[in-house]
Amino acid sequence: MLILLAFIIVFHITSAALLFISTIDNAWWVGDNFSTDVWRMCATNTSTCVAITDRFQEYQSIQAVQATMILSTIFCCVAFLVFILQLFRLKQGERFVLTSIIQLLSCLCVMIAASIYTDRHEELHKSNEYSIEVSQGQYGYSFVLAWIAFAFTLISGVMYLVLRKRK
């Protein structure tokens, strides 16, 4: 039982780390001489970064991605704290339903964020406010990490739903 508990804790912490990295790091859309994410665009050859503000085309979509990624990270951290509290408070044989619900909300938020970015990426990178041409890029590793975090949070949410407290 301790091995299973350790695996679940490590899996949850890994999910949270993936969410933090994909939310913060500047690699959702990359090219030869630039990298951009939901916060800023950086030119790698001149080392200059421009914050993405309301002057940019499709800024509302970027704000939706920002908000849902932040929410998913918060929900994942709250789910971990609730799991630790339920670990000591639940009676033997009860399920971690509240933890599961919160973790599945985190899963839903990261799915919404990555889906919006996937759907709107062409329009997001056509703004005239960019100092260089960013439409000729590809998805970066932060975007991929967001989808991996979706899978991890989904799996851990289902694990918490099935998990019963045992001795």
C-alpha cells in the first residue's frame, strides 16, 4: 500500500510540475529565430522579448489560454493538498472523491487551454504587432507538455476516483 501511495504522490507532483513548466516557459510556438507563448514573444537572435498585450490580434483567445492554464495549475495544487488532508481524515474504505473532482477540473482546464491554442494558432500569430514573422513556426515543447499534463491529470483524477483508503 505504501508503494501505491508513493506512486500516486509522485504522479501527482509530476502532473503539477508539467503544468507549471507548460504555463511559464516560453515555447508554445517556436521557429528558427523566435519563440512565443501565451505571455510574450522573444526573438532569439536579438534577445528581445515583447509582452503580448491587448494590441495583439486575438488577444482574447490568449487571455482564455492564460486563465485556464493558471486555473489548471491551481486546481492541481489544491487537489494535492486535499488528497493529503483526506489521507488523514477519511475513514477506512472511503474514496477520495473530492480530490478526484478537483483533479478532473484541472484536467478539463488544461484541455480547454490547449484546445483553444490549437484551434486559434493561425490567427494568434498573424498580428502586425510582432516584430518578426512568427506564422512560420511549429508547436514547441511547452505545448506538448500541456497535452501530456492533460493525460496525467486525467489518469490521476481517475485513480483518485477508484482509490479507497486502506490500512
